[in-house]
Amino acid sequence: MSRDVSTRGERRRLTRRRFRRTVGAVVCTVVIAAGAVVIVRHESTASSLANRDDVGTASVPTRAKIVSFAQSQVGYSTDPSTTYCNKFSSYWVSGSADCGNSNRDEEWCADFAAWTWQVAGVPLVYQFINGDLNSSSASFYEWGLRHNTWHPVGSGYVPQPGDVAVYGLNIPALTAQHVAVVTSYTPGSSGPNAINGDGDHSGFSRVEYQTDEYNADASGSSSDTLSGYVAPSA
């Protein structure tokens, strides 16, 4: 991915193009296992994702841990400032190593959400294979299909703490604009109360909290509305 893009929207378009190339194709992915980097070749199609067994949603204590870890990061911002260099992408060894420090450079709302699930004990694999989690926001939708925990807006589902809200989902293209970690839901609200990685309301590219979040917490994305929720599995 080019690193000389100056606007968030342009960076998103580059990310979406990169991810679409993995759909229905043989891809090489980086897997982190026991401290080693392993290159995996795998062939996958999006159409196969909905035919997996439901493994059950995460327990209340696990959901509480997800929220606690997310809350512990509120106020975090990227370093250097005005870049997307962040520690959550570095945790996954994803993005470009051009920050001049230990951070990694890419838009990171999905990396943050995946981190909260991982450290809370949700079983997951981070890699660029359809159905696993990665830096694409749409990977949460695909993960939810795989585990039967995807709940679209209008389904009657009441979001639970620890869920991940998905915004601006385009199902035919397998793209999404943003994800956020649900902390609670107020009956009658349009959206959840949520913590966002790579949020833009309180400053550039921060972890921040929003109430009744129906629109994605990202600059220039007022049209990117809530698409649904993904529940973590046991």
C-alpha cells in the first residue's frame, strides 16, 4: 500500500482494493504462531463462509473483559501524530513499518477491535483469509457469517457488551468503512455506546468513546451508518 496518501478516504479506498483481491483467490498470508512468522497459502471464497457451525457466543465474563480492555485504551493516539502509526497494528504485525518506532502504519479500527477480543480470550486467527479477522473492517462481517454471530440492523437483535458494530457495509463488494467495540446499549437509541479505534471526533486517529453511535466515528463518514453487529464466540 502506498504510504503517501494524504486523506483518510483515499487510504480507505486503497485498503478496500487490497482486500477485494483476496476474495475467491489463492492468497499468501502472514500468520503469527509461537513467535514465528509463517506464510500460508489458502484458497477461499466468500460464499463458503455462511455454512459453518455456530460455536456459541462468549460468556458474560469474557464480554466484560473485552469492554474493560477497550476502556483502558481511551485517549490513546497515534505516534507520530497525524499518521496512522499505532501499537495495535504492531501487535498483529500488520501494516507498513515506516513509523520510525515500533508502531505499524495502517488504518486500525479493525486491528483495535480484534486486539480487544484476543486479549480477552476470544478464539480467533488474524490473517488475510476470508472468514478470519484482519485489518479490513469487513473481516468482522465475514467472521460473523462464519460463526453464525452476524446480526444485521433490523433483525431485532439487541447489541451486547463486547460485540463489534460494523458501519458502511457493502456486502457485494465485501467492504466496510469502520468497526467499534460495543460497551452498552440504551433502549430506544439508534446505535450502541461504543469505543472506537482510529476515531476522529476528539482528535486525529484516537481511541474514543461515543454514545448512540449510529454513524461511523470517523471524519467525513457521516453517510457510513450502522450495518449490524458481530458477537464474539466462546
